[in-house]
Amino acid sequence: MSFEFQSKPTTGYTELTAEHQLLADWVALHPRRGVAEYLDHRMVDRENRAAAYYIHGLGMGDGKRFALIQGRGIVIFDAVESLTPERERVVQLSSVEIPEMFDTLRDDCRTLMVEACRCYARWVDRDWPRAPILRFDFDERPWRVVPTKYSRLYWLEQARRWKAAAKPKALAAWRSLTSPLASAVAFVVLVALSLAQVRIPLVAVMLAACWFWWRLSRYDDDLVFGHWLIGRTKLKSPFSLYQTISRLQEPRPLHAFKVTLTRPRSSQPDRFTLKVLNTSWYPAFYFSISAKDVADLVAPGFSDTLRAVNKGAIDPNALHAAFSDLRRRWLLPRQTVEWHVKAKAGFPIEKPAPKVVAIVAISRRVSGEPKHGPQSFLLPVEVLSH
């Protein structure tokens, strides 16, 4: 298996012409992903009847997008070259899109992609020789499988697209049906029917009254009343959004929740137990602790280590590989929720953190906030030992 470089006008190829025309048609359909003028040079593997083309550049660095054609399938992938601290060349292959027909031939595709890039690098280095490529790496992200038309995978992707397109419309319809105006109309109709001596269960009237009262209590002064009345959200001033963002970045104390962190047992030395108790008589509609705050709680210094190796920023992939966000949709009054968090070796808790940051959505009567919706709070933490 070996590729050789060819350079001819786009209409001058005499072998693997069907593969060439297949890619030319694809580039014509996707002009932003490939450049038709670049098809005047390619790498050809006659043994496997495969051709590879450089079709687009990635930014201003050594990143290139390639297309590998074999039979009636096109594999699209990116190749980014970098240098190790020892000034050795490494090429990382990523963003691979593979046809469904090739899904069972991934190993063969890997080999063809590597050999095509190696051939292209030899051609680029012919005038200005550089050190040979040390290795080719593949990104850990999963490959995207392009479904065959009308296949099972094709219809599954179509269903996901239809669902994504229908979801905003369904949410808008639901907000209208449960809007304060609809709640008021439902309550008035039930009361009118009851006064007209129509047999309406008292429970239904009470539920309608409670729902109407609850919807009215959820009004915020920074919302346009007319839009809010029919279930839409529109701010009176765009600066309200900045105030909300600023508030999320400034957590305030909230004593309605109690967080208990239990150190690992001898039988399970690598697992913490984190419990959250809603001590109020109001339900919390949403509760979450971010992975970064979980790391700061059970592994102090781990976040600083991630920043040190990533130029001051935390790599989210590395963070979520070690810790997960803790989320809960509902937390009823006096209810306790429990999570198990894995310990991180090399980061012991010497001085337990007294508080943890959490995002909580609960009644204003509990939080004391002027607005509804999720807000950032500091919750007290109690650390227990076995």
C-alpha cells in the first residue's frame, strides 16, 4: 500500500476518473468546505483504487483538510501538524467524517488516511527538506458517520432534526397554554360554570385558583407585562440581561440548603458522599453544582493544576473526565439528594472548604432575591468523617 503524488489539470486525469468526478460534484455542493481549484493535485493508491485530495486550509497554521475517496465513498478529515518540545513533527488527524458503508472498515481507512498524509508531506518537503514526521495521532473525538440515504441511520438523524425543529414550537405552544392569561381564563370559566350550577369538582376549581395565583406570583418587574401575560419573555431594558449575568457571577449566602460531604470509607477509599438537604418548606425547581466547584470541594488544587498546563485556562474535557456536574430538576421541601463523587489521588482535603457555589431556583420568599429564576448562591458545607 503506497500513495504517489499526481499533478494535472482537473480535467486531465486518466485513471480513477469516477472517484475524481465524485469529489468534484461534492465540492460543487459544498463550496465552503472545499476549493475546486485544489483538485489539480492528488495522491493515488492504485492497489486499493483510492485517491486523496487536499481540499481546504485550516486557518493560518499547518492545518489542512483532506478528502479520501474509495469506490463511492468520501472520507473527510483534518490534519494539523505541530512540533513537540524537542522540535519533532507530529500530525494529528481529527474531525473525521466517514460514510456509513465504511463504518466496518475503520482500520483500513485509518491506514489510508495516514499514508495519504505521509505522501503529501513528502511532496511538500521536496524543496525545503524538514525532519521526518515523528508520528500520526488520531483525535479522541468520535467519528461522524454520514448515513446512506434512506438507511436506518438516515431516518434516525432525520428524526433528531425534526425533533430539534419542533421543540421550540412545542415549548412556545406550551408556554401559551400555561400562560397567566390562559390560567385566568380557565379559572374564570370554572367559577362561572360552578355559579351556573354545572357540576364542577371543587378540587378542579381549587387547582385552577392555585395555578393562577402561582403564575401571578412569578412576575418580575423587568419583564414586559403584555408579553409575560401570554407566555412570552421580553425584557423592558437590555441592561437587565447584564444585571442577571453579573448576579450569577456574585454568589450570595443561602442557608435554606445544607451540604454534607462525607469522607471516603475504608471499604470504599476512592469515593466521597455528597448530600444536599432542602431545609425550607418551598420546593427548589432546579439545583446544580458545577464540575469545577465539585473539584474545588473534594480535590483542592486540581483546578489550578489544569490551569498550569493550559496557559491559565481550564480544559473542560480534562475537567469533565475527572468530575461531573451535579444536577437535580426538583428538590422538594425537606428532601435530601445524594451523589457519590470519586476522589482524585494526590489532592487530599487538608482544610475543608466551608462553602460551595451552587445554582438554585427557589421561591423569592426563601432566597430574598428580587427576581425569579436560577441564581448563584453560597451554601454552607459540613465535612464528616467515618
